[in-house]
Amino acid sequence: MLEGNEAIFLNLMSVAITAFVIVTILISAIIPLIKNNLNSFGFIARKRTLWLLATAPWWIALCCVVIFFPRQDTNNLIALMEKIAHWHHIDVFKFTSWHGLTLVVAALILAVMINLMFVQVRRHSIAMHNLFKFSDMQPISCDNNQTIYSIALSIPAAFTIGLLKPRVYLTTGLLQQLEPSALDIIIQHELAHVRARDPLFKSIYSFFCLLYPKPIRRILQQHFTLLTEQQADSVVTGYHDNLDVAQTLISVAKKQRQFPQSCEGSLVSHFSHDQITLRVQKLLSPQSQISELTLVFTGLCFLTAMLFTVLMVDGLHHLIETYFIH
């Protein structure tokens, strides 16, 4: 049994884990209900909402730790917080209690998930290394002083790879089949991914989604990937007509149907690979931006979720301790 600051720290870790689980369950239940409405958001609002959904278990858990943290002051705000939620015997921690079991199970799950993530990154790195090792790679000079690399492959593909130093790669199968204007559309699209560092942020986003159930994780990642692709498409429309960009998407998608897709994963951003129909619809008929009132309502929903989680952590704690020894 521990007492003092060490016990307070471990109990607050139990608070964070309990809150994390509650928020994860809550958002997992909400996402299937709102997933079809996310595409009506503008780019900035949608990006913020997706990041909030992915990271909510982490920052709400942190807020719960702040609320449950023991304080010596007795002002009105502290007294109100203690009435809303408090942790019995927070300065005492028993490893044989359910708090100790919570920490052990959480540590094991986190270790397994991190290991799976590193295995995925390792496999992707090996696949990319083999691809570049056995394929003739040549630099291509572009008008905007950016270097694009060609890979000797028959598969028509264009993608951006690299976390800290992203690079654009076009296959010879793509270079030999498209007109210069279509190639410029593809190059501008991929350079938009480079400037936005999309492979890096997609990887970070995937990490935050890691502890969601697989169906929910897939929904979040698909929406984030769609967002990055639509943003890159929007950048290209500053150089080319929307109809030309849409036509290039469709043309490349038709050519890619004949070949299996490779180089998949959160570390890669593709041209004409992700959710083509929605991207073409966005190019042909841009939707109006969502109202500020809706954004305010979304923010209030997240604040409500935080308050609900605090109450649930306190209630669940009391319920469990009714039947189990602290």
C-alpha cells in the first residue's frame, strides 16, 4: 500500500483511465450517428471537429485529473468542484484494489497497441524500401523548383511519402499515359500534400484513433483522409479548372482499376485512390459553408461530454466501491 504523493499520482492515473474509457465509449456511440453530416462542414471546421473527436478521450481525461486533483483551498469554486466529483482516500493506493487492476490492464493494452503501431510502421518501411530498391528511380525537374521522382513501374500511381521530408513519386505507368496538363494537376495535388505535411499528420491522427474500436477507427481515418485529399484538390483548382481536376481523377481511377493497389497506409497520400466519388462531387458542386451557430453547438456538445464524463467517473467510482474494497 502506498500513501502520500505517490498514491495521489496513481489514483489520478486511475481517474484518467476511467475517464478515457467512458469518453471512448460515448464517442464510439455518437460517431455512427453524425458521420454522414461531417462532409457538410467546411475544411477548417471539419478538421477541427475530426481532431476533437480523435483526441477527446485524452484531453477530457486530463480535465478530469485536474478536477479530481486534491486541493487545500476552500474557495467557492473548489467547494463546487468537490461537490460535483471527488475521489475517496485519494492519498491511499492499494495495488490489490480495482484501481491497481485498472492500471495494469491499461498498461498492457497500451503496450500492445504501441507495439502493433510500430510493427505496422516497420512493415510499411520495409515495403517502401523494397519498392525503391528494385525499381529504377529518377528525379524529374519541375517549374516550381520542386523535385519529383519517377519510379519504373507499370502501375499508374502518384503518391507522397515521408514524415519529416515528404517526397512525391510518380510511376512511369502514369507518366506515359497522361497529357501534360493532367500530369501537372497530379503534381500540384501531391505538392499540396507536401506543403501540408499530410503523411505526418495522418500518422499522428492514426495514433490518436488507435484505441477506438476498429469500425470507429476506420470511420475517423477515412474522414480524415478524405479531408486531406479534398483540401489538396481545392489547392489544385487555383491552377486548373474544377472540371479538369475532376476529369483527371476519374481518368486515373479508371486506369488504376486494372492493377492492385500498393503502398497503402497512414504514411502515404495518394492521388485518385481515396473516395473518388465524394471528391468529384465536391469539385463539381461545392457545398455552402456550415453556419457559425452549428459550430457553437458542436463546441457545447464537447463541453457537455466533459461534464458527463466527470459525473460518470465519480458515479462509477462510488458504485464499484460499494461492492469492492478500495
